[in-house]
Amino acid sequence: MSNSFNVLNSDIQEIIVTDKNQDLKAQIENLINSSNVVLFMKGNAEMPMCGFSANSVAILKNLGVPFKTFNILNDPDIRQGLKEFSNWPTYPQLYIKGQLIGGNDILTAMYKNGELQDFLKNI
């Protein structure tokens, strides 16, 4: 009997700040640019800590795109700093190729009308 199992999307990774000596803006920019698709959320892809984050993860998993997550609950400086950096007050926040797409409401609307799938075709 095998102890292995199939992972639906093994291209999901959680990221962390690796250099706390950088200023906050540089830390945020490094996180945003660490992957073509980055989701700042409460919790991580395996254990979202709010319904909005869970829905956003489900959409990205359904699309099968590789993405990284950042758990804003683990870093209050990034959590507050990203709100100011992006001028977006809520989480989750989705970035594609360094550009803020928006939160769960925008992500869901884009998914439902097919715009998100088109946007992610070349990722």
C-alpha cells in the first residue's frame, strides 16, 4: 500500500520576508515580485483563516496556476504597510505580475466573467 497522495496544485508556496533589515517598502516589493501570482491573505493556501481568503484560494487552485501566498496574520508590519502601499484597505489582495488586481470581490467577478482566466493565460 502506498503512502503517497496526489496534490492538486503543487505549485503553491507560502512566502515569508527574508530580509527584515530592508525598509518596509522594499520588503513589500520583494514579496510582490517573488512570483507572477501572489495572494496576500489571512492564513495560507492549506488553511485559510477567513472565508474571503478561502474563496480566493479556491479560485486560483481551480485555475491551476502556480501562485504564492503570504500570511498577513504573521507579520503586522507587512499587514499594515501593504494597505498603505496598495491603497487597498482589505485582504485578501491579489497581485499578478506585480500589479494589484484587487480583493476577493473583484477576483470573484473577474473569474465569473472569464476575465481572470484570460488575464492568467500567459502566466
